[in-house]
Amino acid sequence: MNAKSKFGVYVLPWGSEPASLDQITKFAKLAEECGFDSIQIPTHLTLPEVHFFKEFPNKNMLDSFIMAGAIASVTKRIKIGVNASILPALHPFMWAKFVSTLDVLTNGRAIFAGTVGWWKDDFQIPGVDIHKRGQITEEELKAINSLFTDETVDFKGRFYQFQASLEPKPVQKPRPVTWISGGSDRRSIARAARFADYFCTASPPIQNAKQIATILSEETQKARTATKLAVFHFVGITTEQEAVKNEIVPIFNKMAGQAYLHPPSEVSVSDYIMNNSIAGLPQDCIDRINDFQEIGTSYFLTDFYYHGLKSIEYGMKQMELFGDKVLSKL
């Protein structure tokens, strides 16, 4: 087992039930106690009206940076990130200001994580052309990096033109740890190789992850960087074999065919889950982590309450069991 592998965990600004400040801070403190390297918060401007989100009775969408500040106030070690920030939705100075402030207030624990985005409201509300989101994201990343490192920025791009100085600068030098999330297309991976420390891809089957790792290696060689592969996974863990069939497979089955899991038609959902996801008995989870590490995965970003299909309390129980039976054994 590669001792340098790290694990992060999602805490959600949405869910089938509204989350309270007390629940969010308890989750964060437990994640720190369990030994996770980071706690990360996904973000949208509104709750997407697609997939199983349509079934949620709760439509609340909390602000991820407000949540990050609350988490910072009750933790001491764990890193904190908003993953993934929809970069075209805000001016680059605003993103830089948010991340730098978080980094200063946490004494260097901020993660800057961006993506091009996909949900229509994230573009319609701020008045951004969704068809230009890739070009805008490239320009945002250049501007944000300049703001992090240069005393004064005189930026002249296609979408943004401004003069500014960012104060305070981040504690981390030359900039906070940076993630870029995307799919399996080479363009997204190449962007991460140029700008990020990690490229994060969501719920890939092991064969897809292997292909992504190969492309990432090629692109980092071109860019002369050392960007590492991170994978996002839903995690389901139990100590009872019967519960794998009766509890874990049904929840993964609900996600199958949605935006997150795509088992081939000739493969059963249960077989697909056990072969490609971090799910099952503790040893099953450890075996799958080893499989992903063998193809070059350096970071595992986990979701224990399935994008809000389950409650945050359920997620805390799963996270604690995973910490005890898996993280402690790696």
C-alpha cells in the first residue's frame, strides 16, 4: 500500500433533508477524528433538477464558502475545500479572495478546487455563456494564479480585464493546493496538468481510471508538472455479508444509470459495484483501494451519504465505520 495515499470526504450543501449547522460541524469534527486529510464541499447555485435530485423534498442549497468558514472554526488539522467551484460563475478576483481568506484563517489549510461546470443555472444566473465555459475557465485559472503570486496584476484577457492586488496572499506558497475536476476527455486532463496538483474524476470503473491515469501521465510530461490522479467514489461499508445485498446494493442500484454510475447492460449492478466501487465488507473496500492505487490513484474523495439520498447522520455512521475498519488498516 502506498503510504502517501490520501483520503478526503464530501459534506453536502444540499440533501433530501436540510442540514443544520450543528450537524455540519459535527460531521467535520468526526472527519478530522477519523483521520481524513480533507473535507470538501461541492457547490451549485441552485439544486439541479435532474437525476434523483428531482425527488428531494428539500430544495435548500447552502453557500459552500459559508459552510467552509463554519468548518474552519471547529477544526484544527483537516484541509478544507470547495469542490468543485464553478469557475465561470464568478469573477476570478472573487474566487482568489475567497480561497486566500480561507487559507489565511486556517493557517494554510485551504484547497482551491475548480471545474468548468454543467448545471444550467450556474451559468444563466450570472449571465455566462455555457458554451464558452472551457475558455472562460482557462482564463480564470491564469488570472487566479497571478493574483495568488504577483504583487500587482494587470490582466488583459478575452473575458476579463482588470488591475488589482490581492491582499492577503495565501499562506501556502506559491499557491494553495489546487484541484481541477473533469471527465475522461484529454482537454480536461490537459488543463489539470497545466494548472493543478490533482485531477479529480468521478466514479470511474477501474479500466476507465487506468486510461485516465495514462493520459494524465502523458499530459504532465508535456507540461513538465507532477499533477496526480484523484478519484471520487461513493462508499458503502458494512461488517455483515447480508447487508451488502440488502442495504448497499439497493442504494447503488438507485444511482445506476444516473449521472454517477454507468454499468454496462450485460453486467449486473451488484457485480459492477463490487468490481469498481469502494463498497462491501471492510476487506472489499481495502482491495478496491489497492486496485485503484495500482493504476496510479493518489487521492480518494469519498461520499458516505450518496449525494444526499441518505441523511447526514447515516453518512457519519458510515464514515466512522470506514475510519475504524479501513483507514486505520492502510
